[in-house]
Amino acid sequence: MLARNVAVLAYAVRGRVLLKYYGKLSLSLVGLTGVGLLPALLERDWDMAGRLAAVTAALALGGWLLSRLRVPAHIQANEALVVVVAVFATGALALMWPFQGAGLGWADALFEAVSAVTTTGLSTLASVEGHSPTFLFLRAWAQWYGGLVIVVLALALLLEPGGAAKRITEVEGAQEDLVGSTRLRAQRLLAVYGLLTAAGLAVLLAAGARPFDALLHALAAVSTGGFSNYDASLAGLGGWPVQAATTALCLTGAISLTLYYRAWQEGWRRRGWRRLWGDTELRLLLVCALGVALLLAATMAWSGRYGWADIAAHAPLLAVSAQTTAGFATLNVGDLDAASKLVMIMAMFVGGDMGSTAGGIKVLRLLVLLRLTHGVVVRTSLPRHAVMELRLGGERMPVEAVLAAVTVVALYALVVAGSWLVFLAAGAEPLASLFDVVSAVGTVGLSAGAVTPHLATGLKLLLCLDMLLGRLEVVAVLVVISPFTWFGRKERS
């Protein structure tokens, strides 16, 4: 009965609307591949330059042609979701062919491209240090670009203010005015993202990192992507000061970018710092990171594999990397004891703030679950007729928001469980495969050893799907495969 009622009310997507906005957002991918042309030309890597030029031209021409279609200004929620899923998939495919020019097979090239665009950082490459600077830059650039710019650049430069921009912003999990419905707000958000990156680059250079290393790690840290140009990740970057600076930069990327803008609006010398510290979600993010660091230190000490000096050096950095879903590592995660891996799995599953570049279910949804659990417990002590409202940060939580949060968390858990089951059926080591599956779904990039160059092609493709599901928060992909999205009556206006 419910399905019939929904079928009567539902509007299917309109083909011309999809093509129009897909074309507009595809234009935002031009910078994804086009910027990589510069290092390719400087390095005289003509094969890579040719591939990037061809892909950039195809994106520009196809996007321009499609964006000229005449359609109604209104875009439905399901249409916006389909468009964003298609654009992220296109971004990965656009990088796949250039990555093959670096000597990667099609499966590894696709895996690397999806990992880059989704800001995950997992890799099936045996070594990255033998690859060209162009390839290494393109990976880090794709993470920075995929972290925010793909959708926001389209909003800032291509889309007209109004309903379409608002719909696509909602697809990205934005809260209130994360980007807003105007180009001005989108431009301001890009400015915040750029300033964080520039500041991070300056800090890494001051900490002693070499210029190319600093550039790549600044791009990957602010986007909480985690791609490094060293096989040993942060351990190969330099000493503890450089590692700590990179990790701190990851933390800045895991904080809601809207919060930075609001604090800046209110003035840092007046109420800006209060705005930051007064944010409930930010405080819980810091508490989670600290708690994970302490738990990780305790489990590492209990295992007896590390001395206190090593624990003090590694536990805080690994904890922040897992909590922010950045994916940088200062040691071989596969060598950690089982308890330490489980602590990191929990941190990766939760992730960072809403409106940040971090992955995971987000701290805000954890807050909602905690408030909901508290409400269920308190409810047992109240009279039946009593009315109790759930509040977060002093504001009432609508039932729809609570249901949406619980739904996303449940979907994340189901995706993890289903993917882990496939790995177990394939004979993978249980804890390592669970760790890497959570890392993929949470768009983290840390690996306990399940992801290797010899991983079966089918499992690589499964993890590619996991990374896309995590980046798009599952619901968007479910909308794409839903019959209600494609079949039924279509809105005329």
C-alpha cells in the first residue's frame, strides 16, 4: 500500500534536466584534469600531457554543449542527487586514463582515481616513490579538488543562484548555508578552503618540509585525503615537527568550513574564537580525538610492542589521522595489535564534522545518536502522557533530522557489514579486511594490509563502490538505483 501511494506522488527524473546540470557540473571537472597539464608540460611528460589535454577538452566541450540545453529552473531532489553521483563517477573516470599513462593497469588506475576523487587515500600500488612528480601531484590535486571544489566551483561560477544551487548543496550534506544559494557564499567558502591550504603550506615549509613535499601534503591534508609521495607516508616526510604540523592541518580540514566563515564574520578579536569553541560538534570532535589518542596509547602499551617514547610519538598522530579520516600514518598500521586496530576502526567510522572535507558518519550524527539514546533512557522515568523534546545545542531536533541521521548511520553499518562479508568469503584476514573496508567507506585511507597490489580485481571494484558510497553518504547512490527515480510521471514545470 505504501509503495502504491508513493508511486502516485513521486516524480521521476527528467532527462533534459539531468543533462543540463550534468553538463554544468562537468565543466567544474575541467580544473581537475586541466591543472595537471602544467606539471606534465614542465616535466615534458608528453604522454601524460596528451592524455590530460584530451580529457580536459572532452569535458569542456561536452559540458558546454549540455549546459546550453533549455530546461525549467526548478530541479528536483532526486535529479540533484543523480547529477552529483554522475559527476563524481565522471571525475574518477576522467582520471583513469591519465593514470594508466603512469603504467597502471585499468583496475589499479580506476582504484587510484576513485580513491583520489573521494578523498580516501587507499592505494593498491606497491610503491609510489618510483612514479613521476606529475602523477604524484595529480593524485594530491585530485584529492584537494574532490574534497570541495567539484561541486562548489560549479555553484560559484556556473549555476544561477536559487533552487538548483540549493538542491545540489543539500546533496553534499551541507548544513544551512554551507554554500548557500548564491555565488557569493560559494566563493567565500572556496576562499576559506584556499586560505587553509595556503596557511598549511606555509606551516609545513616553516617546519622544514621540502617545497614539493609541502605542497602535496598540504593539498592532501586540508582535503583529509592522505595521499603521500612516500611509501612510508608521514614517516617518510620528516621528523616529528613536520608530522605534527601535517596532522594539525588534517584537523583543520575536519572542522566545518562554515564555522570558520562565521567566526571570521564575527571577528577573531571579538567573538570569533567563542564561535569556534562554542560549537558543540567541534568540541565533541576534539574530545573524540583526545579519547582515541588515550585509548590508542593504552592499547599500544598493553600490547608490549612499543615503548613509551614511541607511543607518545605515534598514538596522538594516528588518532587524529583516523578521527579526521585523513589517512596519514607514522608507522605500519598492519603491525598494530588487534585492540589498537579496533580503536582506530571506531574513530574512522565516526569521522569529522558535517560541512568539512572529512568522511565517516560525522560527529553530528554521533551527537544525535547520543541524544536519542539519552532520551530513550530518560523516557522510562517519565509518565506516559509526558512530552519530551530532543535538543541539540539548545535547539529542538526535528523528527525528520533524527530519522535522517539514524538512517545514514544504519546504511553505513550495512555497507560495511556487506562488504566485509564478501572479503571474508574470499578468504581475507578478518580484522585487516574489516579495518580496510571501514577505511574505504569512511574515505579514510589507512590500511591494515588487506588492500595490496595482489588484491583480486572484484574486491578492488567493491572497494571503489565503497569509497563512492562513503563520499556520497549512501543515500545518493540508492536514489540512483531506485525505480521511483526513473519510472513514473514527470513534472512539467
